[in-house]
Amino acid sequence: MLNSRWLRLARIAALIAATILPSRAFGADYPTKLVRIIVPFPPGGVYDLYSRMAAEHLTKAFGQQFIIENSPGGQGVLGSQLAAKAEPDGYTLLMGGQATHATNPHLFGNMKFNTLTDFEPIAMVAMLGNVLVVNPSLPVKTVQEFVAYSKANPGKVTFSHAGSGTSMSIAGELFKEKAGVKLLSIPYRGSALAANAVVVGEVQSMFANTISVISQIKAGTVRPLGVTTTARQDLIPDVVPISEQGVPGYEMRSWFGLFAPAKTPKPIISKINAELRKMVELPEYKKRILESGATPGAFTPEEFSSFVKGDYSAIGKIVREAGLKAESN
């Protein structure tokens, strides 16, 4: 009887050890093999840029190779789904962001994964601001003047963007709400075409990613009126935030960070987070992030998770009120 009881206790102890101890040991010696970072967009964009920074640093820090795997399609949905369904062992990660985790769930009604429950947020890498630019022929030089001009010409002032749900689109829709103006949304296939449309006068304005129009700003082919962040941006320090120019409460910035599939062991999450927080403070990487028009992120996994949930709710409200829908290619 006693032996039977001890046998049951031994089996329970073995079961607990099997579930807990490997997780701890796994985290201690992680990584022991190649790690892939899925980028759900094509090479060359900001997701790809920040992914390569992270992979470069993590490879040096851990002595194991972190490689980039671009899996574009469905505005980031395909690559995100691939990562969500991967083994939660720390060897498949995702460079996600506002588009994949806060916007897409509200644009697409048939996603086969949940961005809040199927991922473990690891660390934010960067936050990227936008800037309101106009064609120089438009008779405005400040945000206040742009608002007044738009109200005097309701539904006639246009803004370009790279597609419904992009940061450019979301920034424009939020501006319409906060400023109380009617702007006509004009989509283009990519930010380069959207910016060129402002330059040549096809449209009058754009809430562009700052880095994407910095050359046009310097050349004088577009005029910057205000930044979408609440603080001035290093790339254009003389441009005042929109929120300080008669549109209080206005703020829009996109963000980028590393995620793992849900149920990835916490020690692994913490280990990667610690290294990425070191990375964004290293002069070499901090400089590269700032030169991309962004500011470095430095959240704990818990802080990052809370941030993602908050942005999910905020972006969802904008998408619903603006009636935005996913665009077919």
C-alpha cells in the first residue's frame, strides 16, 4: 500500500519534472541551432531592415546563426500565419508590427490565427513616425492653414497612401477625425508612387513615413507641415508635431518588434528580450535606427504585450469608424 502510494508520487514528480525542468534547461542553453526570423513582407522595406539588425546582433550575442526568411503575401498575413503555427521552441520568430498585429485583424475577417493569443511578444525594436507633406503649390505652410483650407474645400483636398490600412492611410483617417476635416483618400501601389503623386500634383498631401520623403523634403519638391509623433523627429527637427498645431491628441506612429509563437518558454523570451534591449542602446544600432527615421524601443516582454493590446484597440477603432477594408491585389 505504502509502496503503491510512493509509486504514484514518484510518477507525479516525474511528470512535473518533464514539463518544468526541460523548459528551464532549454532556456539556459538556448540557442543550440539555427534560428529563423520570418519577415512577412518582401526584402527592402522597414520590416526587413529591422529584422536584419536584430538577426545580426543576436547572431553575435548567442554564437548561433539567426537568418531572415521573407514570406510576403496578403499584406503580411501569410508570413504571420506561418510563424503563428510554428513549433513554440524559440527557433522560429516573427518580425511583426502595427500592420501585422494591430491593423490586419480588423481589415481581414478570415484570418486563421489570433494576433493577441497566438503570439508571445518578445521585444520592440523601433517606432517609426510619419510626416504630413503637401505639394508646394498648395497655399498652406502650417497645419492650422491646412485644416482651414480643407474645411473651406470639403471633400476636395486629397491625400495619397500605399493602401488601405497602411500607416499612411491610418494617419490620414485619424487626422480627418481629430481635425474635423473631409479629405479624399487616394491609394497607390507603394509609398514611392504615393509620394511621387504629391510631387507632381496628382494629389495635394500625404502622411508619409518620414524616411521615405526625406529626399523630397530636402529638394523642396514637397513641403512638410507637421510630424505625426508627439515629439520632434531627428530627421526633420524643425518640423513641429501636428498635436501642437491645433490638433490636440493627434498621434500616429508605426512600430516593429519580435514575436514568438504562443507557449514559447518564458526563459527564451526573456533571453532574447535582454539582448534586443542591449542592441537598441548600442551606438552602432541606435544610429542606424535613428537614421531610418525611427526611435529605438526598449520594452520588457510584459510592457510590449500591454502596448500591443492597446494599439490593437486604438487601430481597430480607427479602421471601424473609417470603414476601411482590405484591398484585393
